[in-house]
Amino acid sequence: MKFNTPLRLVLVSLVAITILLASIVSGAIIEKFGLYPITSKVSLFLENSGLSFIRSRVKDSVTGIDEIKERKIFSNYYDLTLIKHIRPSYEDYGGIDIVNDKLLYVDKDGYGWVKEMDEFIQIIDQPLQLNEKSFAELFGASSEYSFGVKDILVIQNDYDETSKLFVSAVNFDLKEECYFLSVFETLINSDNRQTSPWKNIFNSQPCLQRHKNNIYAGTSAGGRLVNNKESLFLSIGDFYFDGVNEKDIISRDKSDYGKIIKISLETLQVETFASGLRNPQGLFLDKDGIFETEHGPQGGDELNFIGFNQISKDYGWPNATFGVNYGKKAWPQDPENKNFNSKDYISPIMSWIPSIGISNLIRFYSSKSLSRWNEDLLISSLRDKSLFRVKLNENSPMLIEKIELGFRVRDIIQFNDKIFIQEAGSRYIWELKE
């Protein structure tokens, strides 16, 4: 039987759609049973194509997780409960924090909601002006996945009942057709209402153009925010401008990339706090310094400690790593993995091979609930879908416990004795309790 051209096109389209849907469902089932090598390729394709929300919906349907309100997980010291909160967006990025004793979620566009009883109430309805549409026209629709808000931070004002909300976000310059990382701020009053427009207080330099192969490496942006009384600290990734995937911008004078930037809260003056960082996904400001987590290339995820009084704060990237180039057996800038032996570079206090897809971290402080975890680091992961509890002897790890969660983690925060965990690629924020 011969088919005419229109009918043949319809049949080919139906076959292609069937194959795509079958691949998505298969990927969700494979992910459910932990067959990671296949899962990682499916997930990477979906994320880069901007279809991660479809993957998430299919996975939720296959696993039945939409019907689950609580989950039990287990650690060596405690049996734990995960309580599910459904946030109003499927977006993978954005961030969570606490404002006026309530859980705050801000999505990748800058819209914000607080948790009131059993639902999220929108309190920020002014999106950030990031020029995302024009950016996507230039870099492709798949680039929108990792464009926009990377983290949020709430700082309570000492002199009144308002709070400052800071967000970091990838931004786009229409005239120059280049992108950078920005910090914005706005005010939230005691009734959880936004009372000022977004104000842009920092833009990273230089503004970044297309890669030679036209990719946009927005997943290597960093963007984590922490603070002390005087300063805001912002991590900025390398966007793959590392001397291997593209020219090295990290090592240039006056470049903000591959660094932690310190911004004065009073004057907005900027200085470099630490350098030699690839993709700093996690920051936790402690008494004597900052704990930092970052993605290595293939292998070599790192946990670093950056002391406030350290003389040198160069952590080596792109000239020193325990990882290798993707699909290769060596990193060209450090083929023997020996450059950390140089006196110029500070080695990590812990490194993972294979990579765990490291994300954010906290240092847990509690004398009540989960008190046996007091002063331990809780490090979240994307690829390994777990928390890693790290017990320290001074600043040296002496115990690492893997606590399996079963989902990828984008962000983690502590509020009183509660731990809130933002799942990546889904609508869920989980509350972890003993």
C-alpha cells in the first residue's frame, strides 16, 4: 500500500511522538529503579531541551509520588520524616529562605510566594527584568532552562520590621547581546508584602558572549548568596570559560568569574573574597570562614573551607583539580592531578570521585531535635539524590554518612530545628524532621 505525502508526514510524526513519549516514560521508570547511567543521559537531554517539567510530571505519575504526603527515610542515628509541600512552579531553579518565620520560595523569574498554612500565597508579583525572551532568541529555547534566578537570601533589618530580599540571577544585555550574573534587592514588610521595586545592585564583569560552539553553560553559573552583618557574599561560576571548553576568562584581571565576590551592604563596594572556583553551588558562612561546595568536571566535586584570616584564597581552578575532562582520562591543565601540591593553590578538604552532583550545604546547629548532628555539615546532591552528613575534626572530615532521599536536591536551608529541601525539577519542597 502506498501512502500519499501528507499521510506519510502524519504517520512519521505519530511515530516520532510515540518514541519520544516512550523514552520519557522509560526514563522515569529507569530513574525509579536507580539505573543511573541511562537515566543521566535521558535527564540531561530533557534538561537541555527545556522539557524537564515533562520528565517530572511523568515520573510523579509513574511513581505515584503525587499521592504521597509524607515519606520515611533512615539514617544511622535517626528515623526521619519528609513532609511534602507543593510549590506553585515546576521551575528547576529559584530558591528558598525564611521571611518573618515563614517559608519563602522565589521562582526563576523573580515571582515569590510564602507558605501560609497549607498553601503558598503570592507576595511578589513584579518579575525581574532579565530580557529572557531576547536571550532565548539568540541562544536557543533550551537555554531558558538555566536562565534567571539562582538563589535568594533574606536579611532582617535591625532598625524596623522590614526585610531585604536579595536574589542572584543570570541577566542579559540587549544592546551588547551578552550575559552576566546580577544581584537584585527588594523590601518585604512584616505583612509579607513587597514594598519596593527590584533594584539592581551588582553585575558581574566582563559581559559574556557566545561560546565558540554556541553553547550557553548556565548550569555552571554558581550564584549562591550568604551574608554577615557587613557584607554580602556571592559565588560566581566559570560558565565553562575555563581555557579548555572556551577561552580562560577566570584568570583575567578584573574578571569576576570563578570567584566569591564580597559586596558591602552599606556602600555596595565590591572586592574578591576567594578565587580559583569552577561552579560554586553551595556556601555556608560559619564563625571563622565560609564552607563552599562546587562541581568538578568529570569527578572532583569539592568541599572547601575559606578562612576569613587566610592569606591565600586561590583554590586552583582551572589549573588544579582531581577531576578529568568529560569523556577523557585527564584534565588538560592538570594532567597528573598534582597541581594542588603547588604552594599557590589550596586543596579541597574533601573531594568526590565519581561526582555526586554536589549542590548546597548547611552546618546544622541544634541542641534539641537531631542533636547528634549538631555542628555537622549536611551537603545536598543532585546526581546522588542524597544528603551527605559530614562530621568534622576542626575543619577536616572524619565521618561521611550518605542519607538517601530518592530525589535531586537544588537547595537546603535550616530554620530552627527544621530542615527544608528544595527538590530539583519538581513542584516539591520537603520538610525534614526527626
